[in-house]
Amino acid sequence: MFELVQAGGWLMIPIILCSVISAAICVERFWTLRLDQVAPKNLLAQVWTWIKNNEMDAKKLRELKSGSPLGQILAAGISSHRRGREIMKESIEEVASHVVHDMERYLNALGTVAAITPLLGLLGTVIGMIKVFTAIRLEGTGNAAVLAGGISEALITTAAGLTVAIPSLFFYRFFQRKVDELVIFMEQEALKLVEVLNADRSSDSKRADASQPQVPTK
């Protein structure tokens, strides 16, 4: 391995650095974007149970907010549901924008690695071919070792750049799709909460109106 790096020249150093960055981002995103970590499936049912049993106090709201990204969104809706449907949706959207931003963290860096590593490999190819033609100009075509060294440097950097870029691009697209799926799921859960809380609020208002004594009109 060291011989390959040495044969590839100094451009192998940034290519290797890009590979380390790409691997670290992939491991971190795999761990962070787990479904049970981002949007537990039974969370909405648990929240609704707390609300119906009048157990949703400040402590449970803090636990909900700190438990998961979906919990942050649901907590924002619960905190503002008495202010009306539109205010509730605005609060959810505001928190959701921050949650999505956190979920997309490092993905731009991963996409950048996927874009620049082939260019680094191409640059190594150009430098290697320059060395080949310089050797031909100075020593002719008789020195096979010098020619082979330049061609080897050109091919190794290209192969290394593509080896890093291809999986980086694959995982960049993979994580983008995963974020989109998680966002759609969280939107659906948030909309369910909005509809249920507002329907329950409307029912409470109707019961309160019905309990008021009717004033006879003359």
C-alpha cells in the first residue's frame, strides 16, 4: 500500500485525506440517521396518550424535545396548539427547518469529496504525463524506467481518485434520499398531531358552548 502511495506522488496525500473524510462522514451519518433515533414510530401514539390522560407537563415536554428530532417537532406543535391552527403549523415548520438542517449536516462535504477526488486524480494524470513527455524530450524513448514511473503515477492517481469518488457519490445520494424519506415521515406525523389536537380543541369548544345556559330571547 505504501509503495502505491509513493508511486502515485504527492497528490495521493489529498486523495487519502478525502477518503478519510468520506469514511468518517458515512459512519457518522449512518449512526445519526437511524429511524429509531430520528423518528420513533410509536412516538406520536405515546404523546397522544399523555395528552388524553392529562400527563403532558413541562417535564415530559422537555423529555420529548430532547429525545429525538421528531420529538422536537411534536413538542413545538404541542406548545403552540392553543394559539390556533396556523400558529401551530408555523411553529412546527420553523422547528422542522432546523431539524432538517441538522439531518443534512456534512452531506455537502461528502458531495464535495465526491466531486473533487476525480479532479485530483485527473490532475495526477496530467502531472504524470508531463513527466513522461519531459523524460522523452530529455532522454528519448530508451529509458523505460523513467517512462514507466510517469505512466504509473498517472494511472495510480486516477484510480485512487475514482476509488474514493464512486462510493462517496453513492452514499451522498443515499443519505439525501434517506433524509427525504425521514422528512416526509415526520411531516405526516406532525400533520396528524395538528389535525388531532385541533379536532379535540373544537370538540371542547362545542361542549363548553353547549354547557352555557341558554338566555331566552324576547
